[in-house]
Amino acid sequence: MSNQTAFEAASTVIPGGVNSPVRAFRSVGGAPRFLVSGHGPYVVDVEGREYVDLVCSWGPLLLGHAHPAVLDAVHAAVDRGLSFGASTPTETELAEAVIARLAPVAVEGRPVVEQMRLVSTGTEATMTAIRLARGVTGRSLVIKFAGHYHGHSDGLLADAGSGLATLALPASAGVPAEIAAQTLVLPYNDPDAVTAAFAEYGDRIAAIIVEAAAANMGVVAPREGFNAFLASVAHANGALLIVDEVLTGFRESAAGWLGLEPVAADIVTFGKVIGGGMPLAALGARREIMEQLAPLGPVYQAGTLSGNPVAVAAGLATLRTADAAVYERVDLVADTISNAVDEALNAAGVEHVISRAGNLFSIQFQSTRATDYAGVQRQEAFRYGPFFHAMLEAGVSLPPSAYEAWFVSAAHDDAAVSRVLAALPAAARAAAA
Ligand code: PLP
């Protein structure tokens, strides 16, 4: 089957031919590649073409595709049954594994995460975190930052990053104005804006939600001290800080971005790596906050497939395999590739900066590094399409948008990295044109 045939067939029965808008090639042009398999750092499309994959399923595949330890765990779980709608001991093991990883992130000697609730998607995790914060505080308003993406629940789509940034949508149709009005959208990395919001609405603000490091408008690191400032201003005003680690968690370090920059988060959300490529996400907090969730408390949350045993098996195997050597490799590959992108674009005379937060990075096609969404949108994003297609032609699959992070894995060996490096000079020249 040709890729074009696959795309046309999909477009007949699936809007845009994709089941998530970020997979579309709208901003770079052309038909999205239809994939049939993945192994290590590679994916293979319906035409049998192999690509070095720098999307990694948008983050979950820290160990690469079809890692044997993960596949073995999944096969064993499948043989025991797909879903029980009842508790399984492995859910406890996963919660224990996450709590152990986060143990160093403690405030006044007390871990930030003492209990967990497993859900199926990052969207559910952040949606539940917000309901929990509202339940705990008895307040309604939520602060989010422009360009941050926390999933597609109604209240969180205003000025969101990811697919909305790619498609230049300020918000989604279908969200009632009354619901959108519960979200205050502020510029990122701007403490004064946060102080002003608390001065105006202080006793109505339930929570601030922030990506641990922003990576859905391209990568934009938090300014030094910004996350800590958010914790202190929230707490001074009786609000909670929700740190969204769905994308960064267990990727930036064993304890995620919080492992690199611990702050006094009240609720932490996880997704992507925690499920190792299967639908799994979670939220965690101190015991007295988590005990507000049903069945113990009045804040309701549920899920037929929450803590699904096959997904939990994949997540547990991923976390158990992700040792120090894995993080060293991911960091090294990110360094090597991002430095090479920088050099290639310099050699081609393309104005740009590489924007990094730990091992996550993306290109900004402008000379000064932007630290917020308005700044990021000023770049010459039109240069990304030709760059992207030249890389694809050379067998490297990048995120199909300038407003997304590049993801590497520990499976990106020297051969895969060399293929990426070899493709860069021509792609940089394409970006220059
Ligand atoms: N939060 C962040 C920071 C994300 O990057 C994402 C997805 O990209 C989500 C939440 C939503 O996760 P999901 O796509 O699993 O619903």
C-alpha cells in the first residue's frame, strides 16, 4: 500500500485522517506517514521505509520502540487477562516505584508525592488535578500559562500549545464562555503577571497549573526560580501548585524535571513515560490531598480502564529499566543532536537558537531565545517545513511542527545518531531557502 492510499482511505473515515491533530502534517505540508512498526530508534512506514524516530510517540518511548523488557512484561500481562475492573497488585508496585523515584523531591523533609491515583491519559490526570485543587480549596479559578498544554479538557484549552499552537488556534470552539472564564491565562516566565493576578483574584484562585518545563510551544525552560516563585505565591494566597510532569516526568531525570529543580508542588501529574507506550497516566500528592479523592473524600474521579494491568506492566518495566545509564544516554544523544542542528543551521546561515530544557530541545527560528508564547510565535516558523521534509526525505522523522519538542531515546545508538547528523546539512540549507 502506498502512503498516499493509506492517507486517503483514512481521510474518508477519520477526520483529517488522524486520531490526534498533532499527527497531521498541516503546518509542514504533505501527507502524514502511516507507520506499521518500530524497533529501537527506528519506525517503518507502510511503504517499508525506515526512519530514525525523533518523535518517540511524543515522549513515552524513553527506551525506544519494542524494548525487549517492556515487550516481555506486556506479553506476560496479556496472557493473564486484559482488564479486570478490579485492583491488581502491580498497580501498587507502580505507585511505589513512582513514589520512590520522587522521594528526593521533599519539602521540609516530607515527600511531595505520598499517594498516587492511576488514570489512562494525561488529560485525565490534569483534569482530575484541577478538580482536586478546587475541591480542596473550595475555589474556582485556575491560572495557566499561554503556550502550555495540559491536555484537551475544556478549561485548559485557552492559549494552549501543542496542536493549537501548530494550527494557530487561540482556543477551541465548543468550550462554553462560562468555563473558559474560570481559567486565567498569563504570560509564562513573568512573575509580575502572577503577582498581579493574585492581587486581583487572590481568594478565588484554586491553583496554578504549570508545565514543569514548557515543551508544547517548542521547548521553553522556566527561568531560574520561576517554579519556586509559583509555589511560594500560591501558598501565600491559599492556592495549590499543580506541576504538570506528563511530558517531562521520568524523561528529564529519574524524578523528572522536579529531580533537576525540586519545588514545593502540591499535586504532580504524570503521563507518557509512566506508561512506556501504553495508555497510562497518574496524579500524585501528599496523603491529605489525595485522600480527598473518592472513595475516601468528596472529589469524584473514576475510570473503567484506570490502572489497566497491561499498561501498568509496560510502565513498570519501563521505569525498572530506566537506570542511570539510560538517562546518561538520553542526555548524550540530546546534546549531540542539538549541537549538530545548531552547527548545521549556522553553516547554512539560518538565524536560529536551540531552545533547551534538560534533554528536551527544539529550534526557534529567530536570533533571540524567547521565554514566552508571544516571543516563540515571532519566529520564522515557515523555515521548519522545508527543514522537516528534507530530514524526512533523508530518513529522519521529526515532529511535524516547529512548536513541538524533539524526543530522543536510550535506543538511539551511534548508527541512528550518525544518520541524523548526516541529514542535517541539506535540511539546514532547505531551511535557508
Ligand atoms: N500535559 C502535558 C504537559 C502534555 O504534554 C500532554 C500531552 O502532550 C498532556 C498533558 C495530555 O496528555 P494526553 O495526550 O495523554 O492526554
